[in-house]
Amino acid sequence: MSDLYHVSSSPHVRSKDTTARIMLYVILALLPTTLFGIYNFGYRALILILVTIASCVASEWIFDRIVHKKNTIGDLSAVVTGLLLALNLPATLPWWEAVLGGVFAIIIVKCLFGGLGQNFMNPALGARCFLLIAFAADMTNFVTDTYTGATPLAAMRNGEAVNTMDMLIGRTAGTIGETSAIAILIGAIFLILMGVIDLKIPGSYIVTFVIFMLLFGGHGFDWTYITAQLCGGGLMLGAFFMATDYVTSPITPRGQILFGICCGILTGVFRCFGANAEGVSFAIILSNLLVPIIEKYTVPRAFGQIRGEKKQEGGK
């Protein structure tokens, strides 16, 4: 009976999950997408994935050594960053640009802001946007031995027809990890079953995006068009694997839903009215910047607090 009244310091609720375990789950969830990307684009994709992961891990190890911090590569977060970055790159990208992206993701976006848990934006997406700005031609070159045309979203913007079944399976041009919606969904289901993520952010993201495209996409209730928009441009990869990043997304339930809505609206704005046919990376990063404001206004009221209590106290 005395154990029921045992008092200890926080945290009072403990879990066996560790950062390394969660990151391992994410790596396992990304395996279907990664393996299909290698199958789809060949050895160049494999080399780019290995080089990007190695550059991220090496960057974190070197930074920790220089600043005399405890080595943190064992938490596998650098591996996840490198893998996500590689999956967001075209297989034709020169390897040294991928290395530069890995260094930027770890050093600039992550480590200089205090390391894991302190970065204000998703490192992989931050690096991708950096590469898009610095090497726009290489980052938009999707011509390989297998695919010589534009990406499906670019083709749709030019008024061309696309094969949605090919987009579901992944037989299209694009970045290494964005092409197969089926492979991405397999990994997403694994993360949901393991309790790593839930549907608040990706669900609100996808639903909001669909509503936006129905209203402003210019194709009305053309579900073939909507399906193609959902399967293309890395939206599924971004919704399930990057918008759900623990560090850069809200922790409050209402905040997570609002965050997903922001991502969906911004993605729709970029695709419908912007020069870029995709827009997922910039939409998530801009939403990352809104997280402090979102959390400020979605924090649950403290237990026992009466609405207007502070105003009444101030008037006395």
C-alpha cells in the first residue's frame, strides 16, 4: 500500500523508447521507399544514399569532437537525416553537392542551434531547400537512363496527361524517395502501428490539401487529378516522415492539427499559384517557423483555472 504513495521526481510517466529506438523505427519504415528508389534509379541512387548518410554522420562526429561534446552519432538521428535528405534528391545529383547538403543539414541547421531537440526546422528539408537555391539546375534534373521526361507534376502543369497507376507504384521520374506512394504508405503504416507517429499531422495535412485543390486547383472534382497531386511531389513522404518530426512540430494535439492545416494550405498555394510544381519542402519549413506561435495559442488551460480569472484579479 505504501508504494502507492511513493513520491519521486519527474518524469512520472516513463517509456522504454529511446531516441535511438525511435530513429531505428524510422529507418526501418524508410526501407521500402529506399529499396524501391535503388531499384527504380539504379546504382547511382545507392551511391548517393550512402554518401549523404556518411556525410551527415561524419559532420556530427567532427562537430562533437571540435566543440568537446559527448559523441551523439549513436542516437541514429544523423543517419535518419542523411537518409531523408538522400530520398529528397534526384539520382543525377553530383555526389559532392549531396555531401555539401549533408554538412549543411547537420552543422548549420542542427548542431549550431544546440543539436537534436534544439533545431527550429527539419534538417533534411532545410538542406534540400539550400541545395534547391544553390544548385537549382542539378536539383531539378530528373533525366536518367530510365526516365527522360519531366516529373508528373511538371507534366500536369504543362497540360499533359499522367498515369496515376505509375505514380502509385513509382514508375515515374522524380527524387529517389518520392516516386512510389505505395512504398511510402507501407512505411507510414509501420510507424503508426509502432506508435511513433499518429494521424493528426499527416491526416490534417492531406485533408486540407485535398480541399484546397478542389477549390483552387482548377479541375473541380476530378479525382484523377487529386490522386496525382497526392502521389506526386513528395507530398506523402513529407506528410508522414518530415512534417511529423518531433522536434519541429507542435506537441499539443490542437497545435498538431493546426500545423497540418498550415502545411496543406501552403503546399496548395505553392502548387496552384507558385512557380514550383511541388512546394512540399518550403511549405513544411515555413510551417516549422510558425510552431512557437501555434503552441502559444494551443496550450491547454491549466487545471482549475477559470476563464477570465486573470482579468478579474487584475481589476482588483
